[in-house]
Amino acid sequence: MENSKKHPRSHRTSVDGFVSDGRVLGMPIKSYRPVKNSAEGLGNYHSKSDGFHPMRQAPREMGHTPEAAEVDALLNEPIVLDDKADKHDKKRRFAKKHPKTRKGLKRAMLAVLALLIIGGAYFGAKVYITERHLFRGGGKAPALAENIDINQLKGEGDGRINVLLLGVGGPGHEGADLTDTIMLASIDPINHKVALLSIPRDLWIMAPGGGSEKINAVYSNAKSSSRAKTLAGQENDGLNALDQTLTSVIGVPIHYHVVVDFKAFQQMINAVGGVDANVPEEESAHETFWIEGTANQYYTLNVPAGEQHFDGTKALYFARERHNDSDFVRAQRQRLLLSALKDKTFSAGTFSNPAKISSLLSSLGSNVYTDFSLNDMTKLYQIIQKVPSASISSLDLVTAPHDYLTTGNIGTASVVEPKAGLYQYADIQSFVRNALKDSFIANENAQVAVYNATDIPGLATASANVLKSYGYNVTTITNAPTTNPATTTIVDLTHGKDKYTKHYLEERFKVTAVGSIPSGVKLTPPAGTSFVIILGKDASNSSQTSVQN
């Protein structure tokens, strides 16, 4: 045993199943050890022809020779390699021979660990600071909730998530708060679709405080005239004024807002490594821009049709270009870039790269205003991730057959106005509401029959037109026997199956649905009808017979 301590064994295998110290596979490593060619080993009765010294034997009296069966059993025991002991031996030998190297490795590992901790702390702090500045909360979309409370759906349109995207020049630019980009991103969380609707910045509207102006000045004027003491309060006043104005034009609710300045847009594109887009011929652009804030520096934009890569600068000027064409084409370019930015931002390569996330947070945190909460933004990210590019549609109000706007002049100003006449938005609202149909109404697609039980002519048609403008599937419009009821009756023939349609109709007509047609009312709705609406005199009010809000 003393010898064994002084001469540690080495377990290196060799060819043909032999180990370097003469043992054969199948021999127990702890039962035998090789006999040295020394006086100690010579003449010892344990020295057998196998060349090994037995260390583990059955109990016997001194001088007793093992039986043949005992020897065979011992010889047939497998060798068990003591890997752990071997590894410890190697570490001890390495530490003895290379003490400085071992210490250096420890220090290097500690340094890497420290860098990881510092980097994680920095990134965490950056996220925290960005969250407080960027995700301030305040907006609310009932459809964003995981378990939607049907009572939170105040009216048609709440089944979608509508985000108003505004682009402003920002500090250092002339008209820094003019919203030269106005776009509604409407998200269908059930059917995983997104629609981008552009609103021309030159649309002539009635100003919230009286008078008239271009819609791109509403936010700026309300913000500058706000009595709020904080910047956030002033921004909220500006957004509230714009919401009031815009909803009267398009007829759908606005749940959230994002205000991005030129610098942020440029940084966002650069943060994701640029974007790629296939530019149609009509959206190609060639123009030379004077760079604001410089004496005589210029940027030449050259974007021919076809596949193009955009860095931040090229994307910014492409989105702003309108010299050779209308503001409508400029809106198309903006929608093209937003779709490309969505694809790049939500790709795995962006969100798995800490450097890109950090850069993106830097641009968002200092140059973007939103009224999302962090929780809202997380849910929205999960929804948009599921939206394929093919399910992102672009909408405008100037492309036939939905060309509801035209250009004109108010005094010396070139403006955009409805073809139906100034401030006449009924056609626009009907188009937008159907294009951005409430997700729940679209999903249930319940058949609705409308009956006029009053002596008011045309009431059924007027009410049905309003319902159609919200995307209801109205299949029957006719008169019922005239009884002139004071209130409208809604009959739910699905017995609660189409609960969202039922809820919206109850909210609209301010009544509670019943389960069957009232006795004494003689009408037979067509097969497949889900809801029967028997109009009373209360349906003649403007909210039921006009699409104006």
C-alpha cells in the first residue's frame, strides 16, 4: 500500500485492449497491481504467472493458497476505471506544475462574470428608464385583454386595437409639432390582421375650438395652447383634440397613440440594421433635399422601382418625399416602410440581439411618446408577432372605388376635402367601419333582420344603413304590421350564442334582448336569421339613423 501511494497509477489504454502498464481488459483495477521488477517482488509467493499482486482476497489463514475457483472469479472481474480519481489527480498535477496559469484562469472567469453582471445591470436600468419614459400608460383597448370583459366593449370598434401613429419634425425643425404623418394602425387580434389607414395631412376640418384648419395643425395648436404645466399634460391635450377631430371623420375609436419625430424614425431604422422593401413604380422617388440645420448641405434621394434597402437617412427622406407627386403617394411610401419595419423589428434576429435591442430602446426612449403601458406593449407584441406580412393591408381614401377625397383650395391654401362637400364624412365613415370591421362582429357574422313597426317612412332602411356601416350582416329590411311601439325590440334567436353581436345591439338601441318574438307581432323572419330588430319610435333619433357621431 505504501508503494501504491508513492507511485500513482496511470490508466492509459493502448491497442488490442491492453493498458500501458501491462494489464489486460477484464482485470480489476483495485484488485491487482503490477509487481515491480525488484527484490521486493522476487520470491514472493503472490508472484504468479499473470504478473499481478492480489490486493483483494477472500478471508483465509496465513499461508493458505487460494482455490482455483477463487482465482478464476478474481481474474474474470471487470476493470472499473476510476475516472473521478483520475481527473482529480490531473487537476492536482496541473495546479502543481502551472500555479500561475490556474490563478489566471480564475481571474479571467471572475472578470467575465463581473462584466456579465455589470452589462445585465446596465441593460436592466436602461429598460427601466425607457419604460418609465416611453410606456406611460393612459390608453386602453378592451380587445387587448386576455379575458375580455364584454361589458368593457362600449360600442362597435372596441373589438379591434386602433393605434394612431403620428410623425412630427421634432426639435430643430420648422413646425416641430405639425403632424405631417397621420396613420391609423388597426389590429384585429382574433383574425390576426392589420390595416394601415392614411389620413392626408392637408385635410380641411372644423377645429375643436372653432374655426377651420388643416388636420395636421390640430395637435400642434392644442398642445401649444394647453394650460397643462407638464409636457406630458400638454401632449395629452394635443392628442385629445386630434382624437375628437379625427373620430368625427373616420367614425372609429382610437385606443392608443404613438408620436415619433424624424430623429426617432431614422434611429429606429438604423437600430434594426435597415429595412428592405419592393418599391412599386408609382412610389419611386428622386429628389434633392436641403438638410435642415446646415448652411448648404444637401441629400440626394434616388429610389428606383424594385427591391431596395433603406438605412435610416434614406428611409426618412423617402417617407417625406412629395415634390413630384401628391400627398397620397407619400402616404403609400410611409405605409410601405412601416410594413417593412414591422417585418424587421419582429424578426428573431432583432429581439435575440441585445445590441439591437439596446439601440432600439435608445431611439424610442428619447424621441417617442406613447400612452401604452409596458403590459399593453407586451401583449401587443405577442399579437403582432402572429400577423404575416400578407395580412397587412394598406387603405386610403383616394383610390377608386373608395375615392372619397379630392384636392381644392380654401382661400390661398391648397387643401384636401370630401367629394361630398366640406365636413361631409358619411361615406368615409361607412367605408372605414367596414374595412376595419369589429373583430367580434366579423367573427360571429350573425344575420340580422330589420323591421319597421312605426309609421315613420324609411326608418328600416335608415337604421339598416347605419348597421351596415358598422359591418353587421343585415339580410332583411322591410316593414312589420304598424303598431307604433314606443321602444325598439331586439329578439335573440341564437339564445346567447352570438353574445358579442347581442351586446353591441343592446348598447346601440339601449334595450335588453328577448328570446322570442313578442306575441301579437305577426312576422316570420327568414331561415338562418340570428337577430330580429323590430323598430319603435325611439329608433328615429339621429344615433340610429345617421352615421355621424
